[in-house]
Amino acid sequence: MAARESTILIDKRVIELLKETKDYPKQTYNELLEKMAKIFLVLKKRNQYDEFLHKIQQPKMKELWGNKEDEFWDEI
């Protein structure tokens, strides 16, 4: 059976950040990085959803705000 572990090089500044991020002193970097990766994926999906909403709202916003009646307020 092949090992499921790997060695990666991490800058010492990143290691210091990881130490500060630990939930508890004996938390392993593997546990911490797994948690961070899962959180990142959730945030990434949420951002994609927000971008999707923004894109589908743009035509309506232009319709509502991009009219001659509203240009009057720009001159005040």
C-alpha cells in the first residue's frame, strides 16, 4: 500500500502564519490545511454565486438607473 503523505516546502513566514492560525496547540498542519482548504472552497463557491447574481441583475439595474429621468439628479 502506497503512503498517502507527501513532503512540501513551505516558506518560514507561512509556517509562522499557520502557527498563529491553529485552533489548539497540538493541531497538526495537515488538520489545519485541510480545514483551511474546505473553508476556501465554500467561500469560492459563494463568490461564484455572488458574481452570477450580479451578472443577471445588471440588465435590470441599467433599465432602472440608466434612464433620462434619473439624469436630472446628476445635475443637482
